[in-house]
Amino acid sequence: MSADHLPIVRTVAELRTQVRAWRAAGQTVAMTPTMGALHEGHLSLVRLARTKADRVVASIFVNPAQFGPNEDFERYPRDEAGDARLLASAGCDLLYAPDVSQIYPPGYATKVSVSGVSEPLDGAARPGHFDGVATVVAKLLNQAQPDVAVFGEKDFQQLQLIRTLTRDLDIPVEIVGAPIARDADGLALSSRNAYLSAAERPVAGMMNKVLADAAARLVAGDSVEKVEATGRAALERHGFQRVDYFEVRQVEDLSPAGPPPYQGRVRIFAAAHLGKTRLIDNMAV
Ligand code: PAF
């Protein structure tokens, strides 16, 4: 499909009309929710979605409810026309770019909150963030009613929260996690990488190396406490200004790692600030 012809719908009614037409033709539907400012990581989600269903709908909505008062909602990069071109090139069939009135109409009063998995790590560092994510994802899935929804493992805590949310609320969708897309030096692709200065960019790439080193140390027998302290210190030594966390957590519910063995059971999670940019990454052990 040519980029210029990627259909864009902005209301729930239009979205459902299209999805209903696909279903009437016997086709299955996959969804990739995003906040736009798309990069190769998002496109890998769309390409994975393509392999899971006959049709792919992507959404772009910069969700105010998941940004804290001092976070980057206003300056979050927005480029709908560029995003639409990229989506079409990756095989997307439809872009749902709702107006805020479709998500939070006047009188909107409901919040979805997932306990447990949403509490440590980014839940502690960004109060309210995961309520905003859970609420908007519940809405987007109910609006589009896809068979499959694809989310990136870069936001691994978000992915596990969405698995919990859809299970607990009986939302009939299969949640698929997609591997983290990385630059050549290992930096996890993120829309926020656009904030990095030329001097900060090589430092940012070190986060992945510190995580890989930590995973190797854990497998070699170092304790969780030692690996966490060493990782945190390494990030600071490389030039990260504030480390929000560097923690080993169980894969399923993000609870503390507990005793070994660790391989296949835990992941290591990092979040740190570099200038005006907050970077997160994680690695399987
Ligand atoms: O990962 C994102 O881009 C967002 O958190 C999501 C899942 C689209 C919800 O706004």
C-alpha cells in the first residue's frame, strides 16, 4: 500500500466500522498501540503483528494520563504524517489517531489500576504512570477489539501489566511481546532518544553494556545485591546523572528475584537520567 493511502480514522465509530468489515470478510485483526514518533522499534512491532493476523491497525495517541506533571508531555515528539508513511511501509492497514474526546470525553470518570506488577521500578519512579497506561490500553483494546495486540519488551513492566490487565478483565485478546530493537551499539530504540545530545549519545549506549555485564555476573554466581550495586555504580561512572533503579526482578510479576537459579526466571531492569532524557532498558538472564 502506498504511504499516501494509509487510511486514518479518528473516532471509535469509524474504527469499529472498519474492524467489523474485516471480520465480516473472515479476517483477523492485530493492533499495535503507540504514542507516535515512530522508529524502527515500532515498525518491528507492526511487522510482527502482520505475521499474527490478516489485518493490522496501529494507534497513535499521546496519552496525557501517563505523563507526570513535570514530565515531557508537551515536548513529546509528534509527526503524524511521517508516522503514517512509516506505518504504511511496514504493512499497516489502518491508523487510528483518536482525538482526545474519543479517549477522555467530558465527564470521563474511570481509572484502571493494576496492583502488584505496577508497583516497583517505573511504578515507584513515576507515580500514576501505570494507571494512565492501564486505563488507555484497556480503552484502546475495547475500542478496536483486536484478536492480537503487540507491545515491545523494552517496556517490559508495561507488557506484564497489560498481560495482567487483559487476564483480570477478561479482555479477549492475545498479548504478544516483541523483542527490543537496538542501535548498533546496543542502545534500545526509543522516541525519547531524540532528546539526546551528540555528547550524550555514546554514554546512552553504555546502559545496554552495563546490563549485559550484570546478566553475565549473575549467571557466574554473583549475588543479586552485588550485581545491583555494581550496575548502579557503573551507570554513574559512565556519566548517567541519576539512576532511578538497577534491579533484578522475576519475569512474571516483577517481584524481587529471590534465591538462585536465575537463568530464564529473572530480568534486569535499569532506568537513569542523562541530561534531559530518561532512559530505560532491560535484559533477560
Ligand atoms: O508504550 C507506549 O507507547 C504506550 O505506553 C502505550 C502502550 C501506547 C499506551 O499509551
